[in-house]
Amino acid sequence: MIRPLSTSVLAGFLAAGLVAAPVAAQTLPEAFSTGPAISGHGPVAPQPADAFNLVPGEKYRVLFDVAFGSRDEHALNRRLESVARLRNL
């Protein structure tokens, strides 16, 4: 059972995270780039050559739920941005 003090501390951390998250999402480090698969979208950071330990010949499947986007019809769909990010890796 969560004590009242613990609940208020947790609520404070959650509120601080909600305030800080949009600020962090607005700027990207200069090392990030877009492309090669989808230029202009899906920024990714450079990865070392041995960053992905994939098994040769193995099939990997990824599922993205892009059925719903932003409430603002002119805003970028963050779910599609995630797809672009994966494709650009």
C-alpha cells in the first residue's frame, strides 16, 4: 500500500517530468541526422559499427501502431516519426 507522503512525492516527480519533456523534445544534438531511408524525418544518433548484435539470416519483425496521430491535423504524427527513426538506423 502506498503511503500518502509517497503518493505526493511520486506526483511531484511525474509533474516535473511532464514539464521537462517538451523542452527536451524540441532540440536535437548536432550529431543527430536524418536519412538515409527517410530524409528530413526520423533523426538518429550515429551508432558504432558493433552497436547492433543481430543474428545473420534471422528475420526480425516490428509492429507500429499508427492508427491514431495528433489531435492537431497539421502536427507531425509522432508515431510515424518513430517508424522513420527505425528505418533510418
